[in-house]
Amino acid sequence: MKYAIALVTSLALLSFIGSASAADAKAPKPHPGHFISFDGKELIVKGGAKGTGKEHKIKVDDKTKYTIDGKDVTAEEAQKALKADEYVEVTAVDHVATLVAAQTTAPAAPAGEKKPDAPAAK
């Protein structure tokens, strides 16, 4: 009987670990782009790390979080501070942004990769 309980407990633990790692695999990934505009309800970004891709319209809601250079900001602050061609990474679930992370300088490229174009100087 002890062995049966230990076996059932072990199987339950393994299935829990397997489902937790499957949930991690489905976590949304940030998408790079360059900022075009933001009206408080919709963000428009030109896709790709170099900003040469297609334009994307991404809805935002009251749960969307914003950061600029790693500092948390409000939607209103982001709307005022974001400049054209700044590098952004947008994480979205079901076409609604959960995180908009902007950088006023281009991020460093991983070793062996070309770094994205820096935002245009103003």
C-alpha cells in the first residue's frame, strides 16, 4: 500500500511539473519594433528590430504596463515621452499589449549579431 501511495504521489508531481513547464513555453514573447504613434487606446509600431517591417496596430487597455529605459511609467507619461523611431518591444496577448518597453538608445546586440539601428537623433 505504501508503494502505491508513493507511486501515485510521484506521478501527480511529475504531471504538475510537466504542465507548469508547458505553461512557460506558451508565455508571450516581446516583439521588437520602432514607435510610430500612440493615442492612449492604440499603439502603432513599425515591426522588426530595424523598424523596416510592416506597421502594426496594437490595442492597449488599463492593464497594459509601460516602461521607458527600464523605468515604470503611466500610459499618460508614455504617450507624452515616446518619440518617433524609438526602439520598443511590445508583448501582447490576443492582440492587446500587456507590456510596452521603450528604449531611448538601441539595445546591445547579442554576441555575433548586428545591433539594431539607434533611434534618430532629434
